[in-house]
Amino acid sequence: MTVVGILHPGSMGAAVAAQASLNGAEVLWCPQGRSSATKERAQRYGLAAVGGLAELTERADIILSICPPARAENVAVEVSAHPFTGIYVDGNAISPASMARVCAIVARTGATVVDGSLIGSPPSASKSTRLYLSGPADALTPVGALFTGSAVRPHLLPGGIGRASALKLSYSSYQKASRVLAAVSYALARDYGVEDELLDIAQGRTTSYLAETAYIPKVAARSWRWGPEMREVAHALQEAGLPPDLADASAAIMSRWDGLKDSSLGIPQALDHLHDAADGEPG
């Protein structure tokens, strides 16, 4: 029986851990310092409580760190204070650079570190979640095997630490920001009594812009006039007492496409222009 430790069983972590238990794994968790809601959730999912983190690290073969991203490095430090030579999976929404720091912290114990990212809602009888994994190849297979046939669908990525984290943030940068932008857009429309008309326009489109990659070069070629338009959006939002930051940021991004007026670039060339030349290539 594989023994899994879960840090900490929030709504996503507990649900993911429960899927591992369906495949016969024993799932441990540490209730010290956790809220009553977390304790109730762990009990509901059938997780086994241990006396402390020292016991969890001693017994676990695989540790899953699924916590708020701001806590990921602190959790890694807490784990590294105890001997652990199993597999440590950081499944948090952190940057590749943050993931590299987590790897360096946990690797001091002799553990093998796997970079993980979860995309989707917490897994259940009606919903599945994708778990992307990157890192040492010999560690990816046993982690993926925890969830074979479950509502957690493992996807093993080639390459090393940082790939899974980069994928998560690439997706989140659109998904989360677009939700916030939608809220700001509707707030402005409501101030002028045109929210129903805005909804009618939006309902005429059912495809996610994230899937329309062929449109990216068109955006680059039109940024010479779309950038100033976004500045006007920012002014309108500010006049209404709404946050202009997303509109200002969009205009600043479009300024990187200055000089591409009505050009016919391909997707790779359009994306290349978004990189700051002073920054060089991403690591």
C-alpha cells in the first residue's frame, strides 16, 4: 500500500487526496493548527490523522503539497525540517522560479521533487481534474499511478522542474484575469445602464479567445489603434470610480507591438515581440 501525505486538505487538496485513496492508498494528514472546517473536511473524505508533521514525513512515500500559493515555500521549509526521502509533489499555482526554490529547499532532505499543477474544479463523481506533472522521469510514474482510473487525470510532461508550473500560470493568466476584466466591464456598463446590451453582444460569441490563437497576429497588427482605445477605456473607468489597471496594462502590452501596423506576422513572430529585449529568453 502506498502511503500519501496531504499538505493541507483544503477543498482541492482533500478531494485530490480522496481520489488517491480510491486506488488503495492510505492518505495521512496533520491536524495541528488546522481549522475546524479543515478537520471536518478531512474526516468527510476519510483521511487518517497523524500526531504531527514528523510522523507524516516518516510514514509517507509521497507527499502532496496543495495549499494557497503564498504558503508553498513556507510549507516546503516546514517539511524540510524533518527527514524525508520519498517523493514531494508541489501542486501549487506558483511560478517556475518559485518552484525551483521549493525544489532546492525540499531536496536538502534527500527527497525527489516533482512539479505539479492542477487544472479544473476539485475532482468528484461528476467532475474531473487534470494533474500535470514534470520533473525526474522515474518519479512521475508512481505519482501518476496514484490516480489511475480516478477523477484526477495525470498528464506527464517532458522536461524538468518548472514545466507544470509554467503551464498552470499560462492558463491562469488568461482565465483569472479575464474573469476580473469581465466584472470591471459589466460594472462600467451598469453605470451607464447598458449592461443588458453588453450581455447580448457577448452571448453572440461562444468560443474562448484563448482557443483563437490565429487572432494573435491580428491583435498585434491592430495595436496601433487598439492601444489608445484601451487608454480611453482606462479613462472611462477612472471617471466612473472603477479600477483602470487592467485597461492600462493592456495598453502597455500593446505598446510592445508598436511598429507592426497592419503587418502580416505569424503567431511566433507576434509573440516574440512581447518579450522585453532586455529580459532575454525565459529560463
